[in-house]
Amino acid sequence: RSIQLEPDFAPAHAHLARLLRKKGKTAASSASYNDAMARATEVGTKLLVADVMQSEGKFKESVQLLQQALAADPRNPTALTMLGRAMTTQGSFAEAERYLKKSIEVSSSSFVSYSLLAAVFIRQEKLETAENYLIQAARYASVFDKRLLATQFETVGDGYAKAGKSAAAARSYRQGSALDPDRETLAGKMAKFR
């Protein structure tokens, strides 16, 4: 009905695509995503459509819209962060790092950008760099964000433990536990390094 009333309303096409995909109608879903992308002409609309696409795991498909948004607004922190996330999922870590660092230059208190940068370095097993970005992310973390950070600190700690760096593992586990004291897996791991 929304599309009938306003045929060029791109977010309605994107949400319809998501619904069609959930109903198993993949061809119709792809067509609706294409309609959404074609109708997304303003930066804000491009970001809304790209967000719907990323929520469905369509990171690669969202890149074109995000690059168009950045061409129109090169310092848009949301576009930079979302593009960094898309590049991370594709294993393009150097590009992801570039976009996420630019996002932090533009918006220095972006929890998501710091957390995503940490994830980029975790995936590359650059644990000290990842840990440093997690420490930065913790400064801007909401209550909900702290659980995610605790998980990331635990992953870094696991990496340190695997590399035989006991003190660094214990430190990372402590940082995670401080963010989410009820996380049982961290308590057990911390006990091993006391």
C-alpha cells in the first residue's frame, strides 16, 4: 500500500524486498531491492536502503549505494562506518580500516567504528591493535554495547592465550569481565590465569 501511495519511496521497496526474501520469494526480493536502489536518490535514503540490505546480510550489494552516498557527502560518518562494515565482511581489511578510521576522524565518539576496527584487527590476529581499539570503544559504550565489547575482549584474550601470552590474556579477560561481570565464560578463563 505504501508503494501504491508513493511509488518512488525507496525504503518501502527495501522493506518489501526483506519480507519477500523471508517468504522465500528470492526473485521478487531481488527485484524489489533493485527498485529500492534505483529510487534511492538522496544520501539519507541511500543509507536507509543500505541499512536494510546489511540487516539481511547483503553487505556486498550495499556497497554501491554507500559509495554513491560518500560521493555526495564524503564525510558522512554513517556511510563510512557502513562501508567499513561491508568491506570487513568481504575480507577487504585494508579498505575497511581506511573507511573506519575516516569515520573516527569525522565522529571521534563513534562506538561502532571503534568496535568494528577492533574486529578488523581481531580477524587479522593483530591482537594488541584490536585491544587498543576496544579500550577506545569502551569509553563510548552503552550498557548494551558493553556486552558486545566483553565478547570482543574475550576473543582477544583467547587469541593471546593461544599464542602463549598469559599476562596479556589475563588482562584482556579482566577488561571483558569489568564490562560484563555476569559473563561466566570470562570468570572461568580468568581463573586459569591467576
